[in-house]
Amino acid sequence: MEQRVWTISNILSALRIVLVIPITICLVSEFPFHRYYAAGLVLLAIATDFFDGYLARRFHQVSELGKILDPLADKIAIGFIAIVLVVLGDVPLWYVILVIVRDVLILLGAYSIKRRKGIVPQSNLPGKIAFTLIAAVFFFCTLKIQKLSWLTNGLLWLSVIMMVVSLLFYAQRLFVGRNFHNQ
């Protein structure tokens, strides 16, 4: 059975990668309300992450490419935006290192599972929650509203906890070999 490559959900995942460019431009530029435009684009990227999976399941377009492209788009978008926010001094370097190391470990584990079992593991619920919290941290850091720093810090630490939890779930998949499909 041949699977279509350019499904709506795969296009949304690809769009998330493309959105990195205008988000970066808005963050590093100095025009009126540039932070708000960047935050709006970050929200759009978050929306593509929600809708790509929903639409893939709704229209029965779950594909091997989508299982790879969706988390890859997440990691590319988060990684690039994180680096820009570190350079601007809006996110601590240790946090971005933690995000990137976790993502690299997950990618290596998924590659190992693909080689051993011949399947591409889907994201798990703790991983989706961690991604959402990381995106929320970057959204609030993008806005850079001092009165909301307490919320940003709380989300940062909550995301650290969920990154560890999700990494443990992914490690279980790798070492125990169960729960390869979406939970």
C-alpha cells in the first residue's frame, strides 16, 4: 500500500520548521512590537504541532514519514528558537543544553528501535506534555514580560520535571522494548 507523502499533517509539520525563520527574524529585529509578532508565530508553531497529529489520526493519514517528521520538526523548532533566546539572554544556557541533550538522546533511541525492530516509535504522552511546557517557556520568554517572570520560572521547572519523566518513558521503550506505539 502506497502512502501519500504530502498529507495535511506532514505539511503542517514542515511548516513548523519553516516558521523558525520568521520567528528568528522577529526576535532579533528591533521594530515595534517585534516580540509580540514572534510570540504570535510561536503560537502558530504550537498550533501546527497540535493539529498535525490530530488531522493525521482523524483522516487516517498516519504515515512513517509523519512519525519521523513530527518529532523532528519539534526538535528543530525548539532547538533553533532556544539558541536564539539564549543568545538574546532570555533563556538560561543550562536549560537549553538540557532540552537539546534530551532530544538527541530520544532521537538516538528512536533510531536504535527503528534498526532493531523495524518500526518508528511514536511520541508518548509525557513527551508531548514536556514539549508543550517547553514551548510555553519559550513563548513567555519571547514575550519577555517582567510581571510574568514568576509564571515563566514555574513553567521552566515544571518542564524540567516532565523532560526527565518523558526521558524515562523513552528509556523504557529502548531498554525494555514495550510501548512502541502512541500511548
